[in-house]
Amino acid sequence: EAGVTQFPSHSVIEKGQTVTLRCDPISGHDNLYWYRRVMGKEIKFLLHFVKESKQDESGMPNNRFLAERTGGTYSTLKVQPAELEDSGVYFCASSPQEVWSFGLPSGNTIYFGEGSWLTVV
Amino acid sequence: AQSVAQPEDQVNVAEGNPLTVKCTYSVSGNPYLFWYVQYPNRGLQFLLKYITGDNLVKGSYGFEAEFNKSQTSFHLKKPSALVSDSALYFCAVRNTGFQKLVFGTGTRLLVSP
């Protein structure tokens, strides 16, 4: 079974340009997440899709970032225009639908991709 | 608010010796705890998780972690380190209400031959 795949693996763009990152989740996973790690800091949550709907986008840094998941399959994250501080690694992750039992969620494992390493110069 | 602390930026251990990578957390409600590993220029690989039940959790590559509710800790351990264990280790937590993970800053493990 294929894991979470991300494209491109590496990208170098100039400040002010646009970059679009793509993520293909594990087949059948309703939940899709975007995270990023900037400048060797902690990994931070960006947003969470359940199928095609944005469940939580509280981590999106500003309106230069736009995430979509048309049809509830793959997702794209567009940065427009890119700034120097956007450099880092962008991780996509996915997990199956959560199952609830006795009032508690199952705590599904979230599986991450290899990341898209973005450098803005 | 949820948070994770990994107090050590780097842990050095000789091959064959036991290793411990520390993690403490803060979360409202029941904590769901995870360890991930990142090898150089690679993505995050899931190692193990604690959801409920036995406080000692066993995971991939011989790693295990012990959940301690009173100390709000979830330290990662391995009885005998390998050079190939050298990598960046991340502890993460979520609560029952939200599926997003909150990560620590990571601990670099360096195992010397």
C-alpha cells in the first residue's frame, strides 16, 4: 500500500513567486493535514481537511497560503507570493476516519509523507 | 492549550548502551501521545503511541515508551542503542477533542560506535 506522497520533494523559488505543493494521502483516508517545520523549529500544524471540508485551519499563517482538497482526494497548498520566511519543510499527513467508543476517539495514527522542502531566495 | 516539552536538544549515547529521550506534556483531558522519528532528509516515521491501557507501549525498531500520568511524561527508551538509531525524534500530543498533533521541538539522538 502506498504511503502519503508529496510533490515536489524540493523546490527553490524567488521571493514573490508562487509555489504549489501537492499531497496524495493514503487511499481511503478521510483526514488530511498540512504541517510545516521552519528554520529548525518545531513542527507546526497548518490545517486539517475531513474529506473536502476544512475542519480546522487555525494554523494557516496568513492569506498568502491557500489549501484545497477538491473531491476529497489529493490536496494542494499554494503559497502566493512566497516570502523568505516561508522556507522550510512542508509535511502532509493523513489518517483514517476516527472511531468513537465509550465517548472517546480511537486515536488513529497520523501518517506523514516525506515532505516538500521549500527554499525561498 | 496543549504543549510538549523536549528538554534536550541532543542526546549522545554509545552503541549498545540504553537510551532515553525525554518528553513532558500538557493537555486538557485525556492525552494521546505519539513518538515520530525523522532520519536525515526523510519524512516523519511513526514509532509508537499511547492511547489508553498499559502504561508501557512498545513500538517499531525495538523502541518503547512509558506513560506516567503523575509526572505528565512520555519518555522514549531503547535497551540497546544502534548507530542506525541516530536521527531526530519528535514527541507529539493531542487531546480527545481535536485530531491535530502538537509537537515538541525535537531531540537529536547521536549514537556513537
